[in-house]
Amino acid sequence: MSRLSFALPALLAALALGFATPAVAAEIGQIKVMKGQVSVERNGQVYPGSVGMRVETSDVLKTGSDGSVGVTMKDDSLLSAGPNSILSLDRYDFDPVTNNGRFDAQLKKGSLAVISGRIAKQAPDAMTIRTPSAILGVRGTEFAVSVSD
């Protein structure tokens, strides 16, 4: 038998497995700094936060009473959540070639400081932060917001 006759079934099996593998969610940013208790809720699972951990769309970042977390997004936006915060990363689309995109997050509780990145610089209305009582459209490059119970 030729090598091709042995290799072909293996190649077909590998391709079939590749199509059956679920798609990996897109990484949209990374935890750069953290202190105290930080967790990431993803697809119904809770993971302890760690420096270097990648974040994905729909992740919910939670900090404890002693916690804080700093995240750098793919467009170079910087997010810093303080103690007792709940931040949901609802939508994130970014094209690094054109800098076009959309970034929507929701601060459910706690405090958040933001330095906007390339998405908001390209189109200021393309980034919004929701709170229980307001929707903040980013018009500048830096802002902070706090939500209490």
C-alpha cells in the first residue's frame, strides 16, 4: 500500500474532528493588574481572575470588597473596576485595520474608570457604558462612574 492510502484516512479523520470542535470565543482583552478577590463569570462558570487571563465578550468581571481589576482591551481601551464591582462586557467588535468597532459594557455595581481606546477615538458614539440609571456615551478620552446599591 502507498503512503497516501494510509495518510488519507488519517487526514479525513482529522478534518472531521476539526469541524466537530466548538468554536473558541474571541478574546477581546486581558487582565493586566488585579488586587484582592476578582472573578470572571463565563458561560455559567465562575473562574478566579488572574493577571494575564484573557477576557471574552459576555464575560462578567466581579471584584470583592478588597478587589480591583485593570483590563486592557484589544483597541487599547483601559478599564479599571474598583472594590465590590460587577462589570459585564456585553459587546465588543473591533477591526484593528480600520479601528472601527463597537464596545458596550454594563456597570451593574461598584466603580469604573475608563480611558477610551481606538474604537471611541474613531467614532465617539461607538462606546457606551450602561448603569442601572443611565447610559454613558463616551465623548472624551477619560471618565469614571460609580454605582451604589
